[in-house]
Amino acid sequence: MHNHPPCNYIAEPPRARLDIQTFCFFILRWPIVFQPLQTLVKMLLPTSLVLALLHTASALSYHGPPPEQEAPQQHVFTNPADEAHTSLHYPTVHESTVMARRILHLSTLGNLVTSFPASDPSSSSNEDIHSQENRPPGVENNPIGLMEYYADCEATGNPTFLAIGVATPYKNYQAGSNISLSVRWWPKQSLTYDAQEDDDIPTPHTPAALPRFSLHGYLEPISLKDLATKLVPACFLKAHPDSILWQPGNDIHTSEYMRFVVEHVYWFGGFGDRARIGWLPIAEWRNVTMDEVAACRLPGEKGYEESLRWKEGL
């Protein structure tokens, strides 16, 4: 068992403050880009202030620090080559893996990605599928990602699905497609950076700054013994109460509980200067304990524990 602190370690990103003077400076500095706004500024602001801003804009150039103080290279979609020299706390592989397992545990929605099978004129089953879906020509082998319910009902890191036989991801998988699951962490979100944001939130809630990952593996049926001993149906129904309508044995569609056995994990923790991006060792994924998952706190999770507490005991 690893002895690691909770994973609420994500470094505080720089916060940009945009006051009215700075806003006007940018508008007047680049008139071609901001010509409509420039006209509006000149209409609304006193002439003396506009002249002062124009003088400042012409006297200054926005080229960043002087050569002797060259700004460090920014890493957004890649990690720095030398992790030891980053000024921010850089997550270890294990910390990143615990975060991913925490996201898997608290989230209940993901995108299952499969590919349409190639047409086989000799196969009547493929012809039936084509006719039922009214599938257009030329989509063979094209990937398709669709939202699916899942629940983290076992302590192994293998999520549980209630597979409906007529659903596209499961039909494609049965026809020989590979399968992957994409999951992202999405607390209360914003599309802008708020300069007055609560200091307790360590990472802005813009989607690009928040972690996500992709699981690659295969599906296998969950045995009746595991369904009973691990209370899988009860776990899944707590996560998705409406799934009572398509539980196994329903009168509408054939369904069964399936285990997504994880073989590979691709992690995208956020911006590359402060979060790990890349493949996580499967041994780390499988060896994370539920105590570590329970102790970890994700960016923006404050205020969400109460509604998700039902899963903590799994």
C-alpha cells in the first residue's frame, strides 16, 4: 500500500486581472483587430483619457520580458523535458493515477468509442444491422463515440456497464471492434477565468484545465456470483436510478452487466506545465487502494462530496 498524501496538490495557475484601462490599452494598441471596439471606446471615454491611452499604446510594445529575462517555455499539451526544474508541483505518476481512479469513482458518465464493422456481403447478420440502422455507405471502420452510463462498482478500477444488445457500441464490439472509454472530470464549470474566483479552488473550471483520461481494454460478462457478492445491480441503480427500466430480464431489450477490463490508461491531467500527460502504468492503476481514492480531492470538488457520498463505501 502506498503512503501518499491526498492528491489535492494541483498548483495554483496564474490569475489574469483585466481592468478597464488594460482592456482599452489592448483595443487601442491593435486597431486593425479591434477597430469596432476602438470606435466604441472613443465614443464612451473622455478625449483626454483616449489620448493618454493612445500615447501609452504607441510608446510601449507588448513583447514580454527583455532578452536577459526570457520567459520560460510554456507547456500546454506536452510536459516539460526536465520535470525537476518546473516551478510548480509536478504530479508523480502515482498521484496522477490516484486522481484518475477518483474521477472514475465519482463520475458516472463516459463516452464509449468503437468502430463500425466492415461490410461483409456473405454475412446476413451484418446485412440485418445495416438495414436496421439505415447506415450510410462509407462509414465502415469509422470510429463513433457515444455517451454511456457506467458505475465504479468494484475496487479493481474496472468500470461496470449495463450493456443493451441493440446499442451501437455493444453491436460494434460484438462485431470485432476495439473499445475505449473516455471520461472527464466536470464539476461546476465556467468558460472564463474569474479574477475573483474562490481561492480554495486550485484550478480554474474551464474544461481545458481539468483532467480527463481514456481507458482501453475489453468487455467481459460479470458472473452471477460477482453480481450477488459485490452488489453490482444495487451499485449501478444508485448511480443511475432510471436504469431500472432496462435491467436484465426487462420486456423491452436484452441487457447484461459487463465489466470493462482496463489494459491501458491514457491520462491528460490538464495544462502540461502543471499536470502529467501520457500513458499511466497499468500496475499503478490496478494497485490504487480505495483508501487512496477516498482521501484524494479533485480540483473543484468542494461542495460536491455530499451528493456523491453514497459511493465512498464501495
